[in-house]
Amino acid sequence: MKLESQITGNIGLYFACYKLSRLGWNVMPTARNARGIDVVAYNKDGTRFIGVQVKALSKRNPVPIGGSLEKVMGDFWIVVNNVAKEPGAFILLPEEVRALAHRGDKDGRVSYWLQPNAYDRPEFRDAWQRIGHGNDIALTIPLDPE
């Protein structure tokens, strides 16, 4: 069964919200289809806020970013794929998304994509520890350990 893109997006968004809530974050999805971040989360004391961009996919597809890398915002990107069966989550930082983005040029139009082999890596797969708990300082894993 093929899901409509709106349903795919909803599943990915609420899956990410569920996982963040399990980590102790107070989570609020933002207005759907608005430019910007998809989720605002804050810790239990209200002293730390994070903005999250969620990209949901029905399978292991490239992630469309758009015509500019300036649209990559927030504190974290969560790519959720295979949403209808067994969702898998990949946690990236915006600077990693920009660094790993593939640039396409077709008929004079530029578009950016995050190819599956760029986001589907062990260091990003289910790496919720990168975001941390709602009462901890976020942990990050550098793209280049040096």
C-alpha cells in the first residue's frame, strides 16, 4: 500500500516526537507545511530549547533539501525512513547535512539532496544520544574526529 505524502510526513513527525518524548523532552510540533523547523522541544526545567527538522520517507530514498542549503536549519535533523513498516531514524546536525548534500543541476535548476548512503550510516542510525535527554547536555559526534 502506497501512503500519501502527507500521511508519510505525519508518521515521521510523530515518530520523532514519540522518541524525543521518551528521552524526557517536552515536544511541540510546529505548524505543518510551514517553512522552518518541524519540532520545538524543551527540557523539563525550560532552560534548554532545541529546534528539529524532520524528513520522513516511505523507504530508503534520497532526502530532498530544496534549491538552497540555506533552508537547512534547526539544531538537529531527523531523517525517518521506512515509516509504514519499521521506521528507522538517523540523527544529523545541520552542518553535516550541508556537508553531505548532493548537488543536482538539471535544465539550469539546482537542487540539493541527501543521498541514502550519506545519511544511512552507523554514526547517525538511531543516534538519539546525540540529542541527549531532556535534562542533559546534548552529546555530539563530530563528522571528522580530527
